[in-house]
Amino acid sequence: MRRRVVITGMGSVTPLGLTVEETWQNLLACKSGIRPNRVFDASTFPTTFAAQVPEFDIARYVKNAADFAKSGRNVRFAAAAARMALEDAHLAAGMFDPTRTGIYLGSGEGTLDFFTLCESIAHGTGEDGKVSAAKFAEMGLKRYDGLQELEQEPNMAANHLAAECGIAGPTYSCLTACAASTQAIGEATDLLRTGELDVMMAGGTHSMIHPLGVTGFNLLTAISTEHKDEPWRASRPFDKDRAGFVLGEGSTIMILETLDHANAHGAKIWAELIGFGSSADAYRMTDIHPEGRGPSAAMRLALADASVKPEDIDYISAHGTGTTENDKVETLSVKLVFGAHAYKVPMSSVKSTLGHLIAAAGATELMTCIMAIRDQILPPTMNLETPDPECDLDYVPNAARKAKVEVCLSNSFGFGGQNDSLVVRRFVP
Amino acid sequence: MNRRIVITGLGAVTPAGIGAPALADAVREGRSAVGPITRFDASNHPCRVAAEVRQFDPADGIRKDQSRYVKKMAKVMAVDIQMAVAAANLAILDCGLPIGDAKANEPVLPTIDHTRFGMIFGTSFIPTELDDLAGPVRASHIDGRFSLKGWGSAGMAQLSPLWLLKYLPNMHACHTGILWDAQGPSNSLTTSDAGGLLALDEASRILRRGGADWMLAGGAESRVNPVMMLRYCLVHRLATANDNPPTACRPFDLDRTGQVSGEGAAVLMIEGSDVAEKRDARIYAEVLGTGAGTTTAGVNACDADGLAVATACRRALAAANVAPSNLGAVVAHGTAFAPQDRSEAAGLRAALGAAAQSVPVTAIKGVTGNLGAASGLAELVTAILVLREGRVSPILNCERPDPEAGLALVVGTPVNMKSELVLITSNAIGGQAAAAVVRLL
């Protein structure tokens, strides 16, 4: 009874390109998207660089650019990616039933008006170091733009896409940190499998390249502060000298359809989504379970859901953040699930050049799996120069590699303990 | 798989008090929890009333090892997260699963498979408490002005290293999951007012697909803080009637002036009926169906024809296989923000059809204010504890019902229910609408 779910459209804006194809070709060419931070003046921050999306004109993508005038970077990325995905799927308005079409995004916050917040706080802070909310409001009422403030809410990306694309069915927005868009695509797949809906727009969008975002990760010492002068070397998944992830931003949106719906309009099919697994570590707020309990459970559940064996997996898109713990535990978890076969499955981390897109990371990495299936080539893990004895798998180091790629597993593990894995396969009718 | 989904545990932390019965009592008695804001000095906010949660302890009632964890972590849990943890604890303690003996090193819930226990929370992006930022902002000043360079070199270091984690929208589930060793699926939905019912929708779907056997469906949010109050004042959503707080929130009343912000958490334990019946659990209600829809009117608008609410309700009724005329009651979102009330009424009229004239419609925000992501499940908790007595409580402060609503609004005195089937619905301005149909048992 379970319906087959296929991907018929993809759109993406990432630090490596403003289209799916551009990002993919740059990944294969080993280019890095990591540069000195130009989104805001981070010159005195511990981390001065990030992987940023190139400038683009929203008016090229949407019906009415004015609707996005107060939007944050996350919403603008999502709008561009969604429009490209719909176009790629050849789904014009009128070709889908609005109430049988939904949205599921892993989505972050909008861009905070940091100066107004801080100056209103400064205005309100008394001798005792406490903030008078009345004095805060006195300045805030004059300075804040209400609509821009609303744009911070994390459901804004989904709300904008619904209005922009005429989607009136169920829409969801989740924020399970770095696992969010993998989880979004997994749950969207389930909504289609049950037959409740025909089409889902699913993926992720996020930019934490704002002062509080970088602050938060610097304080947690989760992002790398090294290689300031050669920032493209800072993201080093699975390398012995890895020192944290590099913050990225962007959006990848996919159009998922039931196979029946896709066939009915003669859609080009990129790939089939065949498995989803989801688990929680339930261990500690800041640490991953050292035995890889959660990640291995998510991978096992995804393989079982897809009815494939570990030996059937041709490529793993790693979560591979470049933090000491993640890469070690992910390696261990893959060994737990794949046994001896773990050494034969290539696994790479595109975060080495794309940075970590947080809520948009999973969808973007799934996109690279689909392109790997199309082109029979694997994207590399860059900056893998010094092997770590605890990370001893085949990480496709430093150069793209031709390979037979039919079935891929894509992993995302979120801060806070959510683990999600997807299995995607070349479409065979 | 046609698994049936049942509700076996209720937990709530609301302005009406701690625990689901406290909420039910306030609704039954028509006692408003709305008052002047005491949490902060709101004298310059255009809206100065809110429904605040009073004293509560998220470490209450749980095992000693658990309460140690909560006490240790409380400083890195924003109030939203503390309320979520407290309500989740109450729901689990209420569901009758045996609690393991910590001294004997037993698991917290020794009779269940912890990998088959998950949770979905409706949450929101939590603004940082102003006092947390005061020191860092002060240290960032260069030449008497706030400076980003100063923030980077001196200000940020004044923040607690774990600052980010105190406010993340997935920490409700993170801490609850750690406390109860829940290793199944865990999600945090940030869909504003619709979050709680969408959490129920997703948690039910996971149980139905066999992805878990026990799920918490929860919602938690506090809107009683200077930042969110300011935001909603600036977009003119909040009530301006500050003089008599208990009457400030007036759902579907002609004299309504806007929403009243509230705060709270509501959490349900739901299970597959196979699992619940096997352990002979007390069953409060069956979740027959859920549904959702979205407005296309724009991100700060409500659709005039109520399509989002209508879509959510129709989908829930269809999933439940319930005809509108068989409903015993509707618990509406009823925020008392006029465009939202009107849109919701239009959507309910469209979904109920001819039954709109007869099915009693109530709302509880006159009592609780708008609990945001917690509201839909707080309303479901109310339905379970109050409506199962067979009577639908009147809408507090709805004295001159808007005749254009075109609904059988319950005003003044309770009305009798003609069936145990209840529709609950929530909607976020500019975004998601959600609905659930339950059978009270």
C-alpha cells in the first residue's frame, strides 16, 4: 500500500553556487566556498571566516520581490531554491492540487536586528547591570520594524513559500539543529507514502552567519578558529588536525512526489527516496553518545526501511562536521552498522568545502548524493592531509573519484541528539 | 497499518496552575488567569496584560537522579524549556507506566523499550533574556557606543559558554529525552500557534507507521517577555484593553481588541492502542484523525475565506471518518485578534457546512491567553478533562458574540454535548493551521 516517493525537482543556493549544477561542478573541482566573513564585520571575533552564499537578486526568482524586502537571508535563499525546484520539476501553478501539496522545511531563524537589540539593551541597562524592560521598550518601539521582527520566526520560510507558490496543504517547519532538513525530507516522504498528499516541497534553509550565531558557536568552541589566513583549509573532516566545523549558509529545496503523481505529468525523475531512519541519543546535552548509539540506530532504521543491506550502499554522505567527536563517533557508528564492509564503502564530507549549512545541510548533502548517482562520481573530502587512526575509513580524500553509484546513504546528526538518515536510489521504474 | 492511537497521559503547566486538572478547573469555573504583567516592567509596552505561569518546579515528582539533572541544568534552560520538561514529566507520571528504582539501577521506564519511545514538541525560537545580554553589551562599547568590533573582542566573552543552548528550540526534547531515556524519533516543530497540534499529527503518524510505540506530543512557549511582547505590539496583534485584565481576551466577542500573550506547556503521552491495551492503561481519548493546511494570503495575513482552517479541519474529519454533524463540540483557537477570529470562523463554517449552526463551539483563551505552541494541546487537555463530563463550557468574555461568526458559539452557560467526538483546531497568522478529531472515553 505504501506509495513510492520520487524526487522530480531540485533547487539550491549554496556557498559554491546559485544552481544545483554550479554547486556540484565546484564540489567536483575541489573549490572551497569558505572566505573571510563579509556578511558582517567579524574581524575581532575568534572566527573571522565562513562559507557564504554569493550575492543574488531575489527579483530574478520571485513574483513580487517587495514581499521579501524585510526577509532574512534564510527566507531569500529558500525562495530562490524553491522557485528553481518547481521549475526543474515542471510543476507550474495549476498542475498540482494546492491542498494536496505541502511543505516541510528544516528552517532556521531570520536575520536578527542585532544593533537595535543591543542599543535598546544598552539604553535600558541600569547601574545594577539589570535591564529595565520599560526603557528597553522605549527605544525598541522607535527603532524596531515590526514586520522585520516577525521575519525572525522560523516558520517564515515555509509561510513565504506557501504564499509565493500557492501551496495550501499541510506545511511544517522543524529545527532539530544540524539534522533538520534530513528529518524534514524523511517526514515529507512519509506524508506522501501514506497517500495523504501528492506533492511535497521539502528541504532546508538557514544562515547562522550573524553576530549571535557565530557568537554561540564560538562560545561552544564548535567552530574552527584556525587557518585564518587560508580559511579554505579550516574545514578538515576526518583529518587528525580537525578543529571544529566552518559555518556555512544556504538552502536546498526538493520537489517530492508520489510516483503516480510524477508519472501523471510525465515528470523527469531524479531518484527515488527509499529509506528514512530517525533516532535520539538521549545521552547528554553537549556530547554524542560515545558508542554511537543514536547514529547507528538511525542508519540501521533507514536501511531496514529501504529494505537494503549494508552491502547495497555504494556511497555514504557523511555528516562529517570536522569536530573531533562527531567524526570519531560517526566512523565508529558506520563500522557498527556496516561491519567489515565499512572499509569498502566510500564516505565523504562535502562540508570540507561547503561548510556546515546547519538546518540546510542535510538537504544539500542529499542533493550531492543524487548528483553522484547521475554522474557516477563521488565528491571528495578536502583537507584530509593527516590520517587519524580513529578515522580509518575511505573518505574519498582530496579528489573526486569515478565510482559505480546506485544507492546512497545520507547522514545528519543534530546538536541535541537527533539523528536522521536517508537512503536514496537511482530510479528504476 | 491501521493502528489506533490513544492518549494515556496528560501534563500541563499553564497560567491557570500546575497540572492538567488546574487548567480544567479554571476553564470549568470561567476563571481568567490574565493579569497585569509582573514578569517585567511593561509600562512602556502598548499591551500591559498577559497570562503568566506562577511558581513551578520542573524537578518536582521525578526520581532523585532525574531531579538532580534538572536542578543542575535549570540555568541553561529558558523558561519555555523548563515548562516543557515539567509538563512532560507530568504526562509520563500520569500515564501509569511503572517507574524504575534508581537505587536498583533500573531504567527510568523499565517496562518499555526505550528505543521505541520518542517525542515531538511544538516550540519556538526563544529570545535571549535581556539581562543575559546586559553585561556583554556593556563590555562591547567603544567610545561610548555599542560596537560590533567591541562585541567580538570583549563583549561575547561575557556570555555563558552554554548561552546558545539555553534558547535552542530543540532543547525541550533534548532534555526531556535525556531524562526519560527516549531514544526514538525526536522532532521540534517551529510552526507558531499550530505547533502543538502539528506535533500530535506527526507523533500519531510515527506511531501509525510503526516508527515507535510510545510518543510524547507536546507544545511549549512563553510569549511573556519584553522582546516578543514588543514584536506583537508593533504588528498590532495584542489587546489594547489594559484596564481590566481578566476581561482583556474576548474570543469571538464584538468588543475584542486583540490577543493576550500567555505562556505554558501541554504534553500528551500517546500510544498505539495495542500497546496501551496490553498494559491495561487508562485511556483518556482516541486520536481519530489529524489534518493541516496553510494560508496563502501572506506571512502577516489571515485568509478571508478561512481556507487554511477549513483545509485542516476537513482533512482531520476525513482522516477520522467523522461527519461534521456527528461532532459533539469544537474547541476553536479563538485568539480574539479580529482578523484571525473572522478567518477561523469562516474556515469552521466551510468545514462544518450545515452543522455549523448546531455544533457547539467554545474557546479557552479568555482563561489562558494565547499559549502559542502550547495552545492546541492545552485545548485538547481541556476537552479531555472538561468536555468528557458531557458539557461544553462557555467562552469566557464572549458577551456580545460576533453575529458574523455564523457558529453555535457557547455563550453564558454550558451546553450539553450530543456526542463524545470533539474537533480541536489552531492556526498561526500567516502560516499553518492544524486540527485534530478525538473521541473522548
